[in-house]
Amino acid sequence: MFFICLTETGKHLKSIDSKSNALVKKALRISSGKAHEADPLLVVEGFKLIDEALKSGARLQMCFVCEAELLIDRPEIASRAILVPRNLLRELTTVQTPGSVIAYFDPVSQQDADVVLTRSSMVIVLDRIQDPGNLGTIMRTGEALGADAIIMLKGCCSQYNPKAIRAAMGSSFRLPTINAPDHTSAIELLKRHGFTCLATGMHGKKLPEFSFPSKSAIFFGQEGQGLDEQIFSECTVTLAIPMQGQVESLNVATSVAVCLYEWARAGSSRNKPG
């Protein structure tokens, strides 16, 4: 069933109460990850992340809300909003404890890789990172510690995954992301822009003893398996995080945090090119 009601903002708001509606079916496919990857939409839940998406320039396609009053003084959302019952919103949500609003955005076009790398001094390169929670955490950590961009090699999970967007807490809308088909093309691109490529592994130069070059790109590998073996031979140095006790490795997001903190602590972030 589909009808129109009037919000307190004085604007008409569409309302849907059936799962059989075409828009609801489309939203369910997107939220479940069954939508066509060639035409992705970002699933964004909660007003904080919706605001971050809007500030990034992402174009709002549709928004479902369970209370019309939530849209008072929010004309940028109300124009695309649809009122649905809470039980229907619960089926659309990708979290266990749903809020009151879920929105679907067209992703912002990626920035030109050459432009991004010209002004960058620290780049995170991810090899087959498949856990969207890790990816989002890496994005948030990267922004917090001063990384300028992330390069994602083929085999990484989608940066459009709702779990990645939630874990990034807005950073996925601000930190430039570059997709590369393989590590060879990524390394060629980085070296063309003057970057020193650094691998990470269980054995290598101890991280606290390493002096980071002014333009550094650190490669981090898949959870459990680490970097593709070929990457080690094509990077200048392999860095290792010293560990105590019987611990052999850290979660990849934790490893990113440790390496970036050491880089920032050493003062490399003060030498960014203009």
C-alpha cells in the first residue's frame, strides 16, 4: 500500500507499509548485498553518518524513516524520505539494534589517483582484506593518524559494504580510496610518485628502528595469510612489529594502527609535501 501523509515540516512525505513495494524490494536487495555490484549504492544508517555522506557530496537516492518528526528541519533528507513502519525498517537494517533512519546513496566518484598521490606522504595499501569491519577500522585509524589515502588491491571487500561504512564512522567519506587491479600496478603507480614501498610481515626490520622516508606506502596483507609473497620481493623493506610472549601476529587493523602511530610519532607527518 502506498499513500501520502503530511509532515510537520509542511511537506508531503510518501509512505509505504508493504514489503511488496518495488522501492522496498530494491532496498532489501541492496541491504542484503544482492544488488548488482556494477551499480552500487551506499547503505548508511543513523543521522551522523548520513550527514557525513551528504558533506562528502554523495547523492541521496532514497531514505526510509519510521517517524516523520525526525525530518523536521532536515529538508535535504525529507525530499527523498519515505515513511515506513518500524517493523519494516527493522527488515531493511543491517544492524542488530536498528535506529530510526536508513539511507541509500550513490557513491562519490573516486578522486584522480595521480592528484591524490602527488599531495600524499603516507599511503596504506591493502592486499585482499576481506573483513569489512577491519576495512572500516583501518579507514578510521588511517584518518586519525594522518594517512593520506588507501589503495585497495583486487580481492579486498567492497568499501561500500554497510559494515565497513559503520566501522569507519565517517572516515570512508573523507579518506581518498584508490582501487588497483594488482600489486604490480600499485607499486608502479606509487614509485612513479616517489614513494618507498614497505611490506609488513612477521620477520623484518623492527618497526621502532626504521626511519620512514618522506613518502611511504605500507602494504598490509590478508587476515591470517598476510601479504602475497611476490609483494615482499618488490618492496624496499619488510617491517616487523616486535611482540612479547607467544603472540605471533596481530589483527590487521591493529597492525595498521601500530605502524601508523610509529610513523606519526617519528615526525614524518610534519614533512608532507605542499
